[in-house]
Amino acid sequence: MDVTTATPGNPEPQTSAEPSFKLGDPMPAEYRANPYPLYDWVRENQPIHRAADGNWVLVRYADASAVLRDSRFSNNPEWLGPDAVNASSVRVVGSRVMMFLDPPDHTRLRSLVSKAFTPKVVESLHPRVQAIVDESLDAVAGKGEMDVLADLAYPLPTTVICELLGIPLADRELFKDWSADASRLLDGYVDDDAQVRGMAATMHLGQYFTDLIEQRRADPRDDLLTAMIAAEEDGAKLTHEELLTTAILLLLAGFETTMNLVGNGMFMLLRHPDELARLRDDPSLDRTAIEELLRFEGPVHITARIATTDIEVGGQPIRKGEQIAVSIAAANRDPDQFPEPNRLDVGRTDNRHLAFAAGAHFCLGASLARLEARAAITTLIRRFPDIHLLAEEPEWRDHFVVRGLKELRVGFDPETAPTV
């Protein structure tokens, strides 16, 4: 094996030889820090191929976009054929979760909760989001250092989604480990220990929300959970199972994605100081910068779809019941879609990335994630203008589907970082 593992600071990593494993197999630790040279090699040599488990893997933008937008591909594990392997982890999560449903059930559930995430509603949250960011940075300004994840990227979206759902903020820390363990069940390959921890976390979350739902039935509040309990669409309320799984999904998706977007995005900016300075000095780049960080090092690297009928993708026949692993991260670095894809450009405008997927399952909370990331990152780099890494190579989490750092320690001059 001789695949170059250039650091993320190298704008044009090169590959030289076939790796010793296929994309879709368990990823060796040496690729976690920078899998993009591997993605480049696969795109050039095996753009549609089978992993060891029999699943198909897609890495080209055109193929990925087509599958994500095609209603003949489903998220629901019930479509998996009898020969499918590694499906048990997904089935543990449950096929009644909104993200695994097809229309009309998916349409019904999504319509019941989407009212809380309209652009108008999300924009109304901006003052509260900014206040949380400012409070978080006030708490560390005099220290001269911080962990971006623990001190900002986790508490910001967790506070927002807890307030939306009506979860007591005192319970916020409970969800950090539960989320990390439960989200591992989305990975195609987990060892027995990780699966046990993931199942235990799922049960903890289920019991927590079962209790909270009962509290809200007895004592309604002005929050999203109460609204979901009372909601009706065409005369049909959410069942208890639908209510429970939707509440858990909103909680986990509400902070896991944003936490990693902020962490990954800040790390990439710190590894590209010219782009960080460009963004810090030009407020007009705030929105394009977040889109570029989503493309360049997004929080979700892979998603899956299952063929509901015999079909072709990129000329490759796919049989009904076969699963496709769509490499969002590889598609977002496809040179046929993005000029100089391995170059971070905070001013990139033609940026139709797939970081939030596409089609019917486009991320419901995308607008909120963008708002939170924009407030967190732009405030951080402007308030602490000399911000710098304290560890050049922070450690990445073991997760493959949801990609993020374990911590991101940075330093700054407390004399130039007054409280606001």
C-alpha cells in the first residue's frame, strides 16, 4: 500500500498506488485524519465498486446526487435483501425513525415537525444563538485557551435544541455520551463493545423521552415536544413510537451535526490561515464560508440508500434490495463538479455540495445548523484574532459516518479578547 496521506493543510494531496482495502470496509486508523487521498484514488480507479459486505460504494458527485434525489432508492432497512449483512446495527435504531421512512409516512412525519425549522422561525432564533455564543466565549476569554468542542461547539447547538424541545438544560450533559454511543450504530462496522454501548445509549434515550413525554401530556408547555404531542395532520396524530423516535432524532441530529461542523470547520480554517484571515476581515464571506466548510470537511461522510427496484447507476446494474453507500465526502471533492476541489476557498460561490444530502431526506435542520455555525465560527475568529492551534494533529473520533474531532484545543491572547 502506498497511498499518500497528506495533511489537510496540503491543498493538493496526491495518490500513488492501490490501497490494501476497499472503501466501505472498516477504515484503518491511519486514514481517519485525512481520507481524501484515498477518496481521490477510488474515484479515479473504482468509482462504483462493491465493499467486502456486498454493498455498493459511490464516490462521484453525479452518481451520488442522482441516487440521493431518486425516489426509487429508500432509507428504510426493511427494503434490504435477504443476503444483506451489517444491517443489524441499523435495525437496532429502528425502521420507524423518520430518517428511515419512505413517503407517505416520511412526508407526514416531516410535515408535522418542519414548521419549527422554516427559514422565518430559524432567523428568529438568531439573537438567542448569538447570545449563547457570546456567553460561551465570555466564560473562556480570560483563560487564553479553550477546547472549541467542549466550550462552544457542543453547548451551543445542545442548548438551542433543548430549548426548542423543552428539555431541561440541567440534563444537557446527559446526552453527550449517549449521542456519541448511539450514533456509532449508523456505522457499517462496529465491534461488539460499541454495539452494546450503542444499544444501551438508545435505551437510555428512549426511557428519558418516554418520561418527558408523559410529563408534557400532564403539563403542556410552549415547546416543540408539546406541539408534536398535540399535532395533527389530516386527522392523524403521531403514535407513541413515532413521537418517541422523532424526539430522539431531533435531539441527536440537532447538535451532533452542528457540533462537528463547528469543530471540523474551525480546524480547517486554522490549518489554512490565509483563508481564516480572509474570512475574519471580510464579513460578506460569512455565508459562502460556511458552505465551503460543509463541502470541504463536512460532519457526515457517508449515507446509505437501498434500491427498491432493479436499476442502473452510472452504467452499473443494481438489484432490488441491494444497498448503496453514498460517499458524500468524496462526492464533495469531485473535480468534475468543483474546480480545485482540494483547495479551501471561503469565497467559493458555485457550491452545490451534498453535505446535507439531497432529495426527500435533505436535512430538516440545515438552516439552523448554518445559522449556529456561522455565529460560532465568525464570532470566534473575530473576537480572538490571534487564535491558533495548541495541538497540530488533534485526534479524530472513531466514527465513520458522523465525522468529528475528539477535541480542538486552541490558544489566544486574553489581553486582546475582552468580554462583551
